Amino acid sequence: MTAPKENQTTRRRAPGMLPEQRRAMIIQTAIPLIAEYGDAVTTAKIARAAGIGEGTIFRVFADKDELLQACLAEAFSPEHAIRELGAIDVSQPLSDRLAEAAEALQAHLDRMGAIAGSLGHRGGKHPGTVRGAARNESTTRICEALADLLEPDEATLRRPPTQIAALFFGLLFTQPRTDGEPDLATQELVEVFLHGALGGGAE
């Protein structure tokens, strides 16, 4: 008798969520599972993680492929990163602003890489073109948000904020990994970007 009551409770809760809200919730639940299992993840596993019935997924997605496509699009969307950049206090010193920005953007790039790697063969009829266009638009919007963080210090910058922003994002995107050497901490990366590779004791 207990199980039917639980199922009934779940069914009563679901209609309270708008379809777009439910869709967004399912996508956010699915993304870490896709990063872990790739496209082998089942809709049943996603439903269990979301606390919903598997049939609920198919009320907002035509099939599993449409869900995976939506997750891929979400991974390339810059919206979350842009919101985090917009929330950074611009009254802080520039190095602190950039350190916060670097942490937010690294999390965005890591998620994007994990999902793209798991679903690399997907993306529609022309996956490379679709993904390239999405990446270009994402980069443009992120650099605009970074430029806003740089504008309070525009008078001290060597180049316009838009160019400095593009350079900084490019450094994050292409940060190399060196065998036998620890990765740069966020603050150290920012210091190297702002002041160069020479140590403070150099003449």
C-alpha cells in the first residue's frame, strides 16, 4: 500500500511545474550523468536522479536523442557563466575580479568539454558547423561580459577592454598542462596574465 501512495504523490507534484521548468530541470539533472556515462546513460537513470517517472521525460522530449541534443546545447550555452560574471563586484581590485571570473569560466569550460567529449558524434546534420557556431557566439558574449569587468580599469590597460578580455579568455581556453609541473592556481594565472612571467624580484 505504501508504494502506490508514493507514486501518487509524485504524480501530484509534476503538474505543478510548467513544461519549460520541467524540461530545464531534466536537462540539469542529465548533464552530470552524461558527463559520466556518455550517451549510454538511460532515461530511466536520469528519471531516478530527477525524482520523476521515466514517462515524464517523454512528455517534454520526443525521445532520448532530443534530450541529449538539448543537453549538448545547454553545455555550450554561456548563460550561466555570464550571470556569474555579472554578479562579480566591480569595486574589487582587478586581480580579484579576474580570479573570480577565471573560476567561473573554468567551470563552464570543464562542463562544456565533458559533455562535448561524451556526445562528440552528435550535433545534427553538420555537427562541427553547429558546434563551431555555438562556440563562436558563446565566446563573443563571454568576452563582452569580461570586458565589462575590465572597464573600471580601462585607463590603466595597455589595450582596450574588449581586446584584453579576448586575450584572457583565450589563455583560459588554451591553458597548457605541463608534465611534472603543477597547474597554475587561479590567482597565479591572473598574476602572470597581468604582470608577465618575470618574478617580483627581477630588475
